[in-house]
Amino acid sequence: MATGTTDTTDPLWYKDAIIYELHVKAFKDSNGDGTGDFRGLIEKLDYIQDLGVNVVWLLPFYPSPFKDDGYDISDYRGIHPNYGSLRDFRAFIREAHRRKIRVITELVINHTSDQHPWFQTARRAKPGSARRNYYVWSDTDTKFPETRIIFTDSEASNWAWDKVAKAYYWHRFFSHQPDLNHNNPQVVRAVLKVMRFWLDMGVDGLRLDAVPYLCVREGTNNENLPETQEVLKIFRKHLDMHYTGRMFLAEANQWPEDVLPYFGSGDECHMAFHFPLMPRMFMALRQEDRRPITDILDRTPPIPDNCQWALFLRNHDELTLEMVTDAERDYMYREYARDARMRLNLGIRRRLAPLIDNSRRRMELLNSLLFSMPGSPVIYYGDELGMGDNIFLGDRDGVRTPMQWSMDRNSGFSKADPARLYLPVIMDPVYGYQSVNVEAQERDPSSMLRFMRRMIALRRQHKAFGRGSLDFIRPDNRAILAFIRRYKGEILMVTANLSRYVQPAELDLSEFKGRIPVEMIGRTEFPPIGDLPYFITLGPHSFYWFRLESPAEPIKAVRAAKEELRKIPLLALDEGWDTLLKPEHLFTLGHEVLPPYLTRQRWYRGKARELTSCHVIDWCKLGASFYVVFLRLQYNAGNPEDYVMPLKIVLGRPAEGLAEEIPDSVLALVRTRRGEGILYDALMDRASYDILLAAIGDERQFTTQKGGLIKALPASLYEKLVGTGHTGRLVRKVGAEQSNTSIIIEDALILKLYRRLEAGINPDVEMSLYLTEKSRLNSIARVAGTMQYRYPAGEEATVVMLQEFVANRGDGWSATLSWLPDYYDQAENRLDQGETAPTMDRPFG
């Protein structure tokens, strides 16, 4: 059933990405040799899909001596035999794409292994020759004295002596990883061939490892050189020339202003990691002060519109402290790495959960910030469970242990003997696989895994998180971090308490006076924003995500007589408006409120039969007191019918104004402890269209009370037809109604609500979608999106279709009559000249 198609070729897909980073060897072993492989990874793709992420980032899987966990590559075009074959890799790509999961792999182009054929050839080649110049050589180890040493714990120099070449070679990392010479055009061409090899395999993105160090020049610190930017421009030009929908992710561990050149003018890397933000999130949490976060983001310059930051809490490396001051580094060591074994180079080698003492509140808070700040979040495998680490393993192996699937042998990762595992599983009492594993957490509704799934699903439904602007709110209480995200008319507010104690805050929200904050997880409505600072209290290490929704405002419609209000019933909600659909009020709705309203509507088809019962069979809350209710109507004869009713409640003065403007759309007067108001048809409220259009554009899904699902689906032309210009301010109802309700939005869009639900294919939608997606007709009302309702039993019915508005230009009979005189004139002229009369195949109009 073609219910709308998502544009899978969106060139900016990475702005909405939620990336899951994993090591093939650590995820799942399919053949019992103790090492994870691609076939095992394919087995677990359903888990990754269920987590909700839409991109997988694979750490290096190429042939390698494994002196640096695969980052020392000896063959750029192969698969390490422990992981499988190229055929297995192709199968993985195919299966990932089938699940709509994109794949990012590593393009480690700064250096190779000293076992790579390029280096073996270069060390034996004549000095100064093309092959020799694949790497950087010197007769002395004193060249480039201004360049810092990165791995201070293991390397004393950036130069290493090669006894075969009888010369020193340059290396920014380990001495067994000689740096490629990107000043040499032949090296650039060779890397381009490698790049195309993997892109031709179907890879969607390439992480460019250690890009600040590609080129060298005497008299510099050999970082962030203009020559490096030129090389990246060559890579990008080649990528754009031969591929669409692909992406470069730069690993540039630099200050934000120094990373900016790696985006170029939108013509170098599409994405780059924001390294300085990550340690400052931990710093702010420990100091209970927002300034480390706000200061670094205030310092972050704007980037090109087609570029994006990648954000992370933890990854496969140490928590790097290169981009902090000496005092900040000492503070981080003191607070997060008291044991010297936790430290490595200029960083802390720990997973997320042990870093914050396994505090569930702090884990949730940090992830809420990761998902809501500007950029695309990266989740390190196992952190969705709260996995631990092993600081007694060497180098960074302590954070690269096997994934913990169950409490079975080897944590369900492998059937091999424990001694054969590439690394031992975590077995301590707190983080051991017996207690921290996927199987256990999938069974626990309150587990960390379940929390992460919910937050990822919510984040994916709001493009403002990935594409929106950022504005900080700065209350006097610095323990409160609050900011606004805006995108295409949608306004989100995030508040977070960085303190371990309850904290109050007064927020200056005067710009949003009248709007209603709706908490996004439970869709709980908070009091409207008024003239005074908005007061809010947050529990220890807690957070709120709010959607600031527009207040109720009637759309233009034919007004009915005021006497209508005297005929409608009273609905008493003693505990508040949010109890509208509680069982004790459903009887009143079904017997006293809905039947008399339905029988007055032109779109109601059951007027010829006697209505015997009206039941609410399902419902869902979409926004501030905005419900979609599904009804089942039984009659004295014939089959029952299902209808959909969008309902809203508003109290106080706004209710008086709505009752005055749209009395025929009021279902009931409402009395609550907070005051009196009305229950009315939500389609008559302009604010409803903010929610509906945003839902379609962001491809949101809403789980209903009875286990059904409302799915909003944008068509491929959504961006073109809706764009950013339709605020929904000019909204009016089409006067003539039959079985549907149609609303015109700014004379640009028309939203059609199918009041009567009919399971299966909707011919109107199906034909319109086909003509939109497949034909080249310009005279049709093209489809921008749809909304579907999936019953708990699995059947689907169309609820909404959003189309381009095409003004009525008359009827076919009038068009024919206006065209006929011209036809007869042409026919008469041709017959006078002895020619055949023209055929009647000219299109009307």
C-alpha cells in the first residue's frame, strides 16, 4: 500500500542521523572462534534496528597486524579473515540497507601499518623516487621540532629509524604506523581509489581518521595546514562527481574554530566531531554549573548550512583531554580518574557508566543532552545498557570488551571456550554480564535500554534537534541548563538540572507569551506562559523536553447561530481536563456528547439509520489537550462504522472566544477544577496544523492507548510543497463537506481528514500518490504527505492526506464550451483551404 514515501535520497540525511558505533570483533561471534564477525553482526541487525538508530559506524575491519586494534592497516581493500570475507561484507551492507540503516566505515588515510605493501616498497625504493615519497623521510630526527607528540605515554619522538631504508620516517601516532605523504599527488590518487572501492560497495559514509595531520611543512606544527584543506577538497570533489547521498565525517580533535576549515564552504567534510564539548559536559555535571557547556558552545562558530557536528559521550578511545586547559585537565583527572590505571596519554580510558559511578540519573541526563544539543549523536555500543570496563586490560582494550547479550556463557557473545575470546567479558559484580545484558533489560520496562529506545524514538520524531537553531536561556541559577531549539516553526525547550539536589529556576520566556509548554515524553501540558518569568522546579539530575505549542485560535469558517451553545451537553471533569478519556467519562462521551454532535455533521453517513451505540475504541494525545479519538458506531441495521474525531479542550477566556467564533464545532461545555471551558473539533483550531504539519514533515509515530499506531509519512515532495514558509496563519475550512473535512492552509496546501475510517487501500490517496510520484502532470494536486492509523489488530486506514492546493478554475462543461468556438473557427478555416478538420485531442484550458 503506497501510503507515502520517505525521501531516502535526502542529501542531508546525516543531520537526522543517530549513529551507533561498534567494533565487528566485539559484537557477535557466529562461528565460535572467539572473535565477532560480519555474519554475527548480521544476526544482530534487528537489535540495532529496534534500538532506533539509523546509522552504524564500523571501526576498522581490514587486514592488520593488530598492534593498534586495526588502525594499523596492511591492506585497504580486504577484510580481516577473522571477520569474514568481502562477500560477507556485501551481505551486511545489503541487510543494513534493507532495514533502512546506513553504514559508515573508516578511511584511515593519515597512516598505514609498517606491514603495508606501500611501506614495504617505499623503504626499499631509491630516495627521492615516487614510491619512496609515499611516506615522509628524513636523515635526522630533529626535523619539525614544533610538532607535538600525541601518544606521550608510549612515544618519545615523531620520528622512527628504519634500518632497511637507513632513514627516519614520520609518524604522528605509534612508531609502527608511518604517516602517508599527502603532499605527494600520487598518494592522493591512491587514496581516491581506495575511497571509491568502498563507496562502490555501498558504504554511505567515510570517517576520515586523523585528518588534521595529512600534510606537513617545515616551520609549522603540522596541524590544520592549508595544504590539508586542498587535499580534502579534492576528495570531496571526487565524491560529489561520482556519488550522491554519501558523506565524510572528519576526526579533527581541535578547538571549534580550528575545525571550521574542515567544513570549507560546505565543500570539504560534511560532518566533524565536536571534541571540546564532550569533556565539558562531564565537567559541568561534576561542577553543577552550566558554564563549561555554554562557554564552549558560545565559542563554536556557525558552520555551513549543509554541514553538521557529531556529538558523543564516549567512544572506542580514551576520554580525550587534549582540548582543555591544564587546570581543567587536572580537575578531570582528580574527579574522574583517581586511579592512575584509568589514565592514558592525555585522557581517561573509561566507559560512560563507570565514569559517573553507575548513576542511572546521570546517565539519563547526559544522554538527554547528547540527543538534544545541535548535532548528530553517536552512541558507543553497550552504553545503551550501562556496560562497564576493565582497567586492568592494556591500552584502550578495557573499553572494547565483548557485547553483553545474555547471562549465558561468554555473555551470549560467543560459544568458544572463554580462553579463546579476543578479550575477556566483564565479570565484576556491578557491571558483569550476569546482571548487565540485553536479554535482561529487554524484559525490564524500566531498564536503561528501554529508556534509550524511548529517547531515540522521540529524538527521531523532531528534526529540530538535528537541524534547528540553538538559543540559551540563562537563569540566575547556574545549575540549570536551558535552551531553545527552533526549526520550521516548531519550538522546543530543553531544561536540565546539573545538580544532585532539587533546583528551582525562573526562565525568561517572554518571547513565547501565550504558548503552552507540553512535556514531550508524557505529552503532559504545563500552564501557559504569561507575563512573569516561568517558574519551574527540577529534581536531582533531571531534565524536561518541552514543545512550546501555539494557543488555541479559531480558523475561518461559516459561523452558526449562538443558539447552538444552548443545545450542547455539560461534561464535568472533576479531576481536570486531562481525564477526558478516563473510563469514568467515556460513557458520557459515547452517550451524551458525541451522538448529538455526529448527527449534525454533513460528513456523518449514518443519518438514514438509527444509532444504537457509540464507543471510543482507541485514542492518542498529539499535543496540548489535542486528542485523536477513534469511534465505533453501531446501528439498528447493517454493519458498524468507524470514525475519527480530533478533539481539543480549552479553558478560560480562550474558550469564550472560540465558542463565539465556532459554535457549531463545540461538542460540550467542560467544567474542571481549574475553570470552565469547551470541548471542540480540533480541526477548527489553527494551532492543530502546526502539530499535524510538523508530524508529517518529521515522519512521527504516535502509539495509541490500545496499542495501535498513528504514522505520519512525508511524500518525496514534502520539502518542496511545504518548505519553511507555511506558518498556518491563514487557515480556512472548505464550505462544502461530504464524507471528509478539508482545510485550506495559506492557499498553498489542503489538508483532508477522512472522517470515516475504511481499512485497506484508499483509492483517493493511492491514485494521488501515484500521479505525484510517477507522472509528470503539473495540473494535479500533488501529495505532500499522509497520516495512517494502524489498528491494534494490524489493519491500516488513511486518516489524513496533505496536498498542494490548486484553485478551482471552473468545471469541465464550462471549459469545453469556452474552447469550442476556437475549434470551429480552426475547422472552418481548414475546410475552406481543402484540409482535414483538426482532431479534438487538444487539452482543455
